[in-house]
Amino acid sequence: MNETTVRLCLFPHSVLPDGAARCLFSVWSSLECLRAVEPASIPDWAVPRCAQHVLDQSEKFWDRVRAVWQGYRELGSRVGEDGLMAVFSRDWASDAGPESRGQIQSILKGISPEPPNADEWLLTEAAVFLELGRELDIRELELSKNLEHVGRLEENLLKALGADEEDTAELQKALETTNPPLSPDWGHFGYLLHQRIGYWFRIFRRTRMPHGKVMLAALGRDVVDEALDPVQTEKERRREPWDRGEILLLTCPRTDLLSPEDFSRWLDAVENLEARLRFRQSLEAFMEEPSRDVFREDLVQRAREVERALQTLWSQFQRDLQGLRGYGCVLTAPREVTFADVWQAVDRTGAQTLGTRSFDRVPAVFVHLESAAIS
């Protein structure tokens, strides 16, 4: 089946968990993402389906970026991860980032007699910050996997003890009293999210990736909220109408429960779904004029056709798990809002210096994933 010209790009992270990837590739055939310094962290099976884009800059620029990146890593090894978070909060939280630029300058001292120009300062900040964020995201994923493993061990223990439902609840309570549930100290995926979004746009603006007809794919609602809240505030301040334009497109089955072999067969099967082709064609028309109700209504109808087709296919793979639902795919396309508006609202310094012209007429369209309730 031929793909449309609508591009789906991971935003603003460069780490894609396996469960989220399985959902996205059940609906879309390809995904694009930005690479800051090291390659984005993508499941091995998804790498051929995910194009990575990097800044086209001189080797001198990348030497500077790597020097600053290693400087922060060395700082983290001395002060610990909590201390590094404190540094981030202090040095990177302001929109203009003067403290972070001072830290960068101190690291670069003696490397090059040529100070970077304004554009390079902004891009260096962005590349270093996003790379450090990628490393934190990877650590959070590893911690989540460890927590899941501990949870499975506890479940197996309760089963081995022959506990019924009431006994299980009592035992679980006792276990949690003596051993409180492990949890991360912070949500790295959401840490300084406002800055991540602004810095992501800086890199995106300067890559060779075409910027027309692009949807930004987020791992959760908080990303879209953080991106759009400043835009909504500004519109309401000017007494302009605000319509978030949010639509639940469809809900994917629990493809994370499939073995790697079964999931490979699943991907082959969904590629041949006629409903996906009709959905992509409808999405193509929608992206031309997201504010037109007729296009929105057609897109919702085509998305529901995809959902039914996926559920029918799912029954052939996991009949005993038919009632379980995975991620909901939620579309957000606020009326009369462009990506330039979003970038200027979260990173005015970067937008003004680097220029938003490639985004000025591109409508802001997001899709994010939400865990669906188990029915």
C-alpha cells in the first residue's frame, strides 16, 4: 500500500518504549524522530521503520556539543543524579537560559578561541539538553522494567502460597507495609518538559526533514498540555476563541502481550488492512484543512474503521484476551494554531533568533497515547 505524504514524528523525546511503539506501528507504517548526539533509543524491531534526523552542522560544532555533554556527565558522576537534577532546575529552567550558557561557556573555555554565534549557542543548548534527557529517559525505562519484574515476583509468590482473592489483598497489604512499592524519585519523561519542547523545536527547525504535513506523536497527554497551555493562555488574554480540537481516534489492542514472533506476524497482517489505507487518505485531506468539520468527521469515521479491523484481527491472535485494551490514540488539532505559535509560546528566544518561517503556515497537529482502561 502506498503511504501518504503525512509524516509522523516522535515529540519531544528520543526514547520510544516498546509498548508505545507497538501501538503506533499498528496504525502507522513509519515514524520519524530527532537525534541529538547519540541515536534515538528505538526498539530493535522498529529501527528500520524509524528515520532519524540530525542537525547538519560542522564538525567544530559537534566537538563543542560533545565537550559540553561530557562536562555535564562528569558533573553528574560527582554530584549524583539528584544533584544533577538540581543543576538542571537551576541552570536550564529560565526561557533565556543565561545560566546554562554560562555553564556551557565555562566548559568550552580553552577548547576554541572562537566563541559560537547566537544560533550555535541556542543549538548547543538544545542538543546537550535533549541528549541528557534521553539518558534520563533510558534510566527511567530500566527502572520501570525492574518494577514490573518485582511485581511479577510478588504475584508468583502469592500464587505459590495458594492465597485466594481476600488473602491476596491482605498479603499484598502486608508486603507493602514492610516493603513500600518502589517508585522513581521523579518522572524523567516529564522533567522540565517545557524546556524539552522548546529545544526540540530548535533542532527540528534546523534539520533537513520536510516540515509540511507533519503530526507530532507524544507519549502522553502531559506533552500536549505543556505545548498548548501557553498558547491557550495567550489566546484567552487576547479574547480570541479557543478550541483544543481533541478527538479520540481509536484504541489499540494489547499488542504488548504478544511474543516477538506473534507481533512480527501482527505487523505483517496490519500492513494489508484496507481500513488503514482509507484512514491515511482521510488524514491526508484533514491535514490540508484541519479546521473543516467535514474532514474531522470523515477522519473519525475512518479511524473507527481501523479500530474495528484491528479488533477483528486481534481475535485471531488472542481470543482469550479479547476484552483487554491497550493504548488510546488521541488527536489534538486546535483551530487556527500553527507550530510557529507553539514554539514562540514555549521558547520565544529560540523562535525569534532561529526564525519560525518553516512553521508559520503548518497547522499544529498532535497525536498522543493514553493507557486505556481494561474492560
